[in-house]
Amino acid sequence: MNIRRFFGKNAREALAQVKQALGEDAIIVANRSVNGGTEIMAMLETDIENSGGKQSAETNHDARSLLDFVNGKEPAPRMMAPQPVAAPAPAPAPAEEAVLKDHAIMDLFKQHSEQQEQAYQVATQTLEEKMLTMMQEMRHMRSNFETQMSAMTWQHHLQHSPAKSKVLSTLLSASFSAALSRQIAEKMPQHIDVQKAPMWAKEVISRNLHTLDDEDALLDKGGVYALVGPTGVGKTTTTAKLAARYVMKHGTQNLGLITTDSYRIGGYEQLRIYGKILGVMVHAVKDEEDLKIALNELKGKHMILIDTVGVSQRDQAVTEQLSMLSRAETPIQKLLCLNATSTGETLTDVMRSYKKHDIAGCIVTKLDEAAAIGNVLDVLIRERMRLFYTTSGQRVPEDIEVANKHGLVERVLTPHQASLPYQYLDEELPLVISSMMQAQGEQQHV
């Protein structure tokens, strides 16, 4: 046999030498790890076929190889029957190693990118919060600066215009809003004398307060009117008062009464008693279908008055109730009842909640209980809402009258108002206006 020995740094390199020297038909006889690498013993398959006559010679050769190994001259060959030996798993090729390295690098890069992204998001969020805080502080500083500048401006105007100071003080003390008071004072001509300033303010308020022109035309025209508004404003009593005024002029035959107040204990009963006194039957409805039926039964009536259930201006039921009235086949005009004793802020809130549902006009109730009525007149003027009636007591029908603008303006700006503790001194006005403007500015930025 012609067995050859091959040595390489690793199994892959030694096998490559076998393949190069003996070709694809080489037979691996033995392999082992030695210092510095791997040793492989291999031979050709044809050497096995031609080894019949050379058996003894090869035996002698193997013996000499073995003797040499014993003497330490060379490693002894491992003698075994020639058979294919399974090659060890090859080490990764350079290309494979590069791919593995690329994957490892990509994993590290991905992990690093995720860490960078998280850090970026945290930094961005922190920056946004700081920017938001800074913007809020800047708005606050700007508001304070504008308020101070406005106060200085007003102080200058008031010092050089006693008439404006007089008008402003009078209107604020009469419970008019700061916005309307400033607007009226700013439009005041320079030539107006301080003694005539209150009279000029009365004329301005009278021109801008819209009231019912002719009650007879309203009663003669007829139609369907629904009284709406918050709880406790006096809608049921006011409905009875209007019914009585109509009966006094046109009788009971052409008047219809409807109530939707099925929630309040005694709500229907109260109007039913008024109707019994007047000789008019009261129809109670609970929903849109009942309202449709009642209006159909009363379609021959000249005037129909509807008393609605009281609902807070911030309740969703406001929209539901007014939508029910708007969907009726018969046109219904809605009259909003305003309590004269409520604050200006409350009246403004009520007005804005109901006005978007096509309010035809207003009725101011409990006028006799209000110490100052500038708040309610202020809302009517700013919202450009027509005032139909005012009420001032529980008597039916005595305590209701058509709105008298001149009487209302005269009452709100009478000279005795100056003795009230709410009257502002001239030196206090700039500070008062400054505070009011600052509060309004903060509400606009909310």
C-alpha cells in the first residue's frame, strides 16, 4: 500500500492537501490532532487493488515504519482495513464568517439604535415640556405686561377725563360688566361735561336695549310660544300671567295651554289650577309624540302657550327639550326667562346655552327681588336679545308688564346708586379695570 501523510493547520487545510495530491478518489486511512495542526493519512483506491503481489513488501515496510516509530524517528501509521472515514465538520468558510460577523454587527447596531431612539424620545419629551412651560410663562408675563400697560393708560385717561371716570364708576357699581362699561366709556365724546356724563350713559344704554315694540300686535298676531329657562326662574307663573293678559283682551275660546313639566312634583297641578281659574284646559305632554298630538288638537286656537320643565343650562336635557320644540310641525317661538337676581356670569352662561336654539326673545323675572339690574340689562345688550316682558311678583295677572326700557334704565342708573358700598372711588378704578382685564385674559388663554 502507498499510504501518504498530510499535515495542515486545521482539518480543512489538510483535506485540501489530500484532494490536491490524490484527487476525489482518495481514501482517508486515519486522522489525528498533533501539535500545531491536524495530520491525515490517505491513499488511492487503486493502490488497494494492486496490492496483491506486494503484500509482503508492504508488510515489511509497515514493520520498518513501526520500528522507526519505536525508535522515535517518525509517528507509526495506524494499520486498519481501508474504509472511508467521516470528515469532521468543516470550519466556517471566510464568507460564512463574514456573514456571521455582519449579523452580529447589525444586532449591535440595532440595539444601539433602539437605545438612541429611547434617549431621543425622552430628551424630546423633556424639551417639549420645558418649551410648554416656557410658553405658558411667556403668556403670563405678556398678560401681566398688557394689564399693567392698560392700567397705566386708563389711569392717564381717567386723570385727564373726569367724565369717563364718572361713567365707568357708575356702570361698574350698577353691576354692568367691565367689558361693556369700558366700551361705553371709551366711546364717550371728550366734550361731555362730568355732570352730564350719567345722562349720556343712559341714552347710550337705552339705544342699545331692544324691547317689545307693541304688545297688542303680538297678542293680535297670536302663534305658539314656549317659555324656557333654568329651574326656579318662574316659568309656570309667567305662563299663567301671559295667559291672563291674553284672556283679558281676546277671551278664553282661542287660548290653549300645554305643559311639559311632568318631572317636578306639582308642576302640572300648578298650571292646571291657573287654567281652571281662567277657564282653559291644560294639556300635559311627556314626549315629542304627545306634543304633536296636543298641538294637533289645539290647531284651531289663536294662541298656544307652552310651559316647559326647568333644566340647568349645563344639562344635556336643554338640547333635547329645545330640539323637541324645534322639530314640531307647528312653528314654536321660544321665550327665555332670565332671573334678575342671578349674577352676570350666570346669566351669560344661561344665555349662551339657550341662544343657539333660536330664541325669539326674553322675559326678565323676579325684578322686585333684585337690588341691582345692570347685570341682566348688560347681558341683553351684549347678546342683542329683545326683551318682551318683566315680572315682579306672584300675582296673576297684575305682576307682569311689557318691558319699559326707559324705566329700566332710569332704575339702574339712579343717583342713589352712588351711596352703595359697591361704588368705586376714582383712584380705585385703574386697579379694578386692570384686575378685570387680567382675569379675562387668563380665561381666553385657558
